[in-house]
Amino acid sequence: MKFRPVRNFIGGEFVESSVEHAELRSPLDGSLLTSVPLSTAAEVDAAVMAAAKAFPDWSGRTIKERAQVAYRYRELLLQNIDELALLIHKEHGKTPDEGRAEIVRAIEVTEFACSLPQLIAGEVLEVSRGIECRVDHIPVGVVASIVPFNFPMMVPHWTIPIAMTLGNTFLFKPSEKVPLSARRTAELLAEAGLPAGVFNVVHGTRSAVEAICDHPEIKAVTFVGSTEVAKSVYVRSATRLKRVLALGGAKNHLIVLPDAAVEQTASNVVASMAGCAGQRCMAAASMLAVGQVEPIIEQVCAVARGLVPGETLGPVISAEAKTRIEGFIAEAEQAGAVVLVDGRNTVVPGREGGFYIGATVIDKVRPDMKIAQEEVFGPVLSIIRTKDVEEAIAIENASPYGNAAAVYTQNGGLARSIVERTSAGMVGVNVGVPVPVEPFGFGGWNDSRFGVGDITGKSSIGFWTQSRKTTTRWH
Ligand code: NAD
């Protein structure tokens, strides 16, 4: 198959990169998809210079004017949603419906950005007789966002529309595993009227990321990805005196009580575990089965068996990811867990080269097993049996992560007390993917988030701006 290498987008132009390129294979069938430049510090510098050049004009416009770009961009996302969903399907492998769902989330954040003029307006007070104090929210300058592979459109849009509407100019480092949708993002932003240089894209991996952390002209960095890299980006950027927010990995526990509604709970747990092939930081990893919940477990297995790889269940991102996930399953089995539904050795006819794993349910997992402790990031549910709620909460609390948790029950008082004792930033009651939709902010606790505040919602305003307090006396 003939393919074109991906290009960086700097100062309003797509530019060929002469540096080394990495080949990228389609998760759907293993065919060669494209190649991605492993950009160097020099290319990061060129993008930063373009963003710095665009900053005075962009930040000098009124926020209402900047928000007009967000309005037009939202319309373009809507108009192009089918094409974008197919692009995400092609590069990431998730189903077109899952692709659409993440664009809907990108649109919701863009709508939040459209409301920013209203949100940041109006802090002025006569603090003493004849003396007035007012607060203005001033953009910080050139900012950067580094993202993971699992949501090619949604995660970038946690930051792009908000940071830019607030007046910053932007350097975007997509995941090298899903580089294609960044091109359409750049094109649609330009079509929406964004001036050249306000949004720049530099592809690559570690060296590009390190150059971003080190660049003195970049004032703020957000990172979303695995915990190990989140920690290193946090430390490296903070050492260079930048503001930084780094979201890391996850290991989410769903506490299922015997009184939970059987069918709804089972479908919801499986949707959480297997949606986007389990490659979500909000995915169910472990189901803490409290007491006698056999009917729910049987139904979970039935729903999991009903998912069809290649149709209702996409592949995982790479051959390496497939091997790693299957390794977790084998290791758990050897350690005494019981594989109730086995997604290993899945082959989709006509797509033999694709990286498919069927939905997998493993019972009798113990908290000390590797599969119970580490992030699997695949369509695999571990069931850990607990004798009571106390034991379940203790297991959830012992995890170093703290992105999401959920409880399934019909007892409101008990649900509330469990929610209050979980150690996670986003908690669901009978909701397995408890993503807080705008205006609520997205962010976990513990090893799932380094830095202060959420990446979306109102707290993002504080991250992307600095406040100027002006005290005025008129004679
Ligand atoms: P990753 O950490 O491998 O990569 C994330 C980004 O960091 C990519 O842009 C990549 O190019 C770059 N990178 C990779 N290795 C690096 C290194 N050694 N030094 C510097 N940069 C490096 O993550 P991934 O595999 O793309 O994504 C999956 C992870 O992201 C999972 O752990 C998942 O839980 C996490 N995630 C978290 C959230 C959240 O909100 N907390 C959301 C989505 C995904």
C-alpha cells in the first residue's frame, strides 16, 4: 500500500521532516499505515518560535473575538463528524461509533471554550471608598500539550480549545501511534479562522517530549499518558519552572453488591471493561464482587461473550500491546485465577494481521496478583471476591492509582458511604465510566494525576491564565 509520511504543522504550514521516521501499522489488519517523524529539539524550537511570533496578536484580541473561532470550529467538528470518526477508526482501531462518541466529547469541551467569555467576566469591587480592584485573566504565553494514543481526538480537545480561547498559542505533540487526526485538527482550526502560528503540531516521541519540557519559551505543559512518563514529564518541566499538569495511568475498581440490578450492572460493567477495547483510563479493571453475586457474574460473562471482535470490539493498538495483555492473562491463570471468558487467540477472518483480543473475564483473582495491581489496558476484567464491603474498600484504597471507581447497588445510603471512602477523583454510582461532563472537570487522584486541578472544566482556567489584580483610585 502506498502511504504518505505524516508532516509537522508549523506556522500555518505542513512541513516535511528530514529526521528519522517510525513506521506505523494499522491495528485493524497490521498493514503499513504511514510513517511518523521522530522530531528533534530543533523542530520543537521552530514550532515554539512560530507560536511565540503569533502570541502578541492572538493574545491581544478580545476573548469574545477568540471565542468566535471556537464557535466556528465546533460547527466544523459537527459537519465532519463522520469523516473524523472513520479516521479515528483507521488509525486507532476503535469502532466508528466509539470514534463518534469521542468527537462528541471534543465538541462538548469546545462548547465549554465558547462559554469562556461569560465564565471569566466580571470580577471588580470597590474595596475601599473610591478605590476599585479588578481581576483580569491573562494568557501565560506559548503552551504545550502531550497526549496518549487512546483518544486521538478527545484528549487533545481537553486542552486545545480552552487554552487557545484563553489567548495562549499552542504546541501539540500527538501520540506517535495515532498521528493522523492531528492533521485534520490543524486543517479545521485554520478553516475556522485561527491565525497561522497559534496552533502547531510536532510529531515524535521521547526526544520531542524532552525538548518541550526543556524549552524556556514554553510556559505551561499538560501531559496525559502512563504514570511513569507522567512523573518524568512533571519533574522535568517543573524543574524548568513551568506550570505543569500531568495525568497518569489508572487501575479502576468497580464494587458490586448483591442487591445491584443484574442485567443493567452486567451490561454496564462490560461496557466499561471492553469499550474502546479496554484502552481507556476510565475502564473497569477489577470488579470487587462483594458476597453472593453469582447471577451478576454469569450475566457479565454472557454479555462479554456477545461482543464480536472486528465488529463491536476493536483491536488493541499494536502487536506489542496484544502480546503484553495476553501475557497478563496467562500469568493470572498460572497463579490460580480462573479464566471464565477467554479472548486470547482471537482471529478476525480477512484481518488475520490485526491486533484483536476478545473480551476476557477472569474470576478468583487475588489482590496480590500482577493482573490485580498493574494497568492491563485491554478488554480484560479481573473479578476479585471479597467477603464484605470493608474488604472491597480496603483493596480499592490500596491501589496507588486514583482515577475512577464505581459502586453498583440499589441502596442509596450505602452507595454514598462507599463513595465517600473510595480513593479516586471520579466515582460512579451504577455508572462504570464516570466521566464528569462539562462544566465539571476531568482529573484523578494519587498516581493518576500530578499537579493541581482538573484538566477540563473551571479549574483549567486557572491553569491556562495568570490573574492580574489592578487597584485603581480616581481623583
Ligand atoms: P505513554 O505514556 O506511552 O505515551 C504518552 C505520550 O508520552 C505520547 O505522546 C508518547 O509519545 C510520549 N512518551 C512515551 N514514552 C515517553 C518517554 N519515555 N519520555 C517522554 N515521552 C514519552 O501512554 P500511551 O500508551 O500512549 O497511553 C496509555 C496510557 O495513558 C495509559 O496508562 C492510560 O491510563 C493513560 N491515560 C490516562 C488518562 C488520564 O486522564 N489519566 C487519559 C488517557 C490515557
